[in-house]
Amino acid sequence: CRDGILKGLYAAKPAKTGTRLSAQLLGSGSIMVQVLEAQAYLAEHYDIGATVWSVTSYVELHRDALECQEFNLENPSLEPKTPYVSECLDSTEGPIVAASDFVRSLSDLIRPHLTKNMISLGTDGFGLSDTREDLRHFFKVDTKHIVAAVLSAFVTTGEIPPEQYSDARKNTGIARAKRKSLILISICELLAVT
């Protein structure tokens, strides 16, 4: 665990065993609470076992991958080095969903170094003021949206039917709560203009 923390990534909580599908959830900072809640929700409601990975530094993971890339370019006759993030995630099962309170481009730093598809969730935007809960919902980094991203990935691969994804969005109230946040933002913008 100590080495993983220093290198930028470690498995924080293993997936529930005996589930029909597997996924990988990457969380960092204060969003880790929502990632752990999503793990429990996926296991309980959809029989999806998700391993939770704690990302201590996307920058460090990216830096290591670039160093490996440079070594491999300069030493083509030697055994190639594998980035640490690739060692950890390329052999895992299921989609990878990375959730962060930062902009998506931060988690996207590791995307080129993975052989698997990754969905990034982040708080891209500016000028918004609301409760943390509403902002996380607006930027789609709350528990419900992390669950929805995993289900969407499984729809894409054909492992769950599209109806299950649609039902999940209705059951979690994603559409209703999103409208509430947009109305609050519109009111704030009107007040700022007047």
C-alpha cells in the first residue's frame, strides 16, 4: 500500500466476490466517499463487483509513464518498461471509471497509458456556487452518476441491456435533480445580472 501511495495509485477496497460483472472505480480526494458509495450500490442493486482504487497523484502516474516511454524509445533492444498505472489496471476486468472533484483533464493524463477504455468524470466549468451536493450532482461526479457511468459502459459492451441503464437513471432521480440545479444556477445568473 505504501509503495502504491507514493507511486500514485493503490487498491483501496477490493470488489465484492461472486458478482456477475466487474468494474474498476478510481477516486481521489474528497470524492472518494461517493466512489465508495457507488461501489456498494453497484454490488447491492446490479450484482457488479467494483474494485475501488485510490489515486494519490495522476501527475505522478503520468510522469512515470512518460519516463517508461522515453526509456523504451531510447533502448529498443532492451526489455521495455511498463508504466505503473498499466501494471495496475490493464489486467483488471471491466470498465474503468475515474471520478474526481478536479477537471477531467487531470484524470485523462493516464488515459494514453492504458489499453482499456476509461470514463472520466470531473468538475469542468466555472462560476457556479451552490452546496457541494448540488455541485457534484450538476457536474455528474456524485454517487448516482458514477453508478450511471459504469452501467453506461456495460451497455456499450453489450453486457447489460439499455433498458437497465434507463431504469437506473429514473430510479436514482438523476434527471429530476439535474433540473433543480439548472434552475438554481439560472436564478443566480439573473441575480448577478440585475
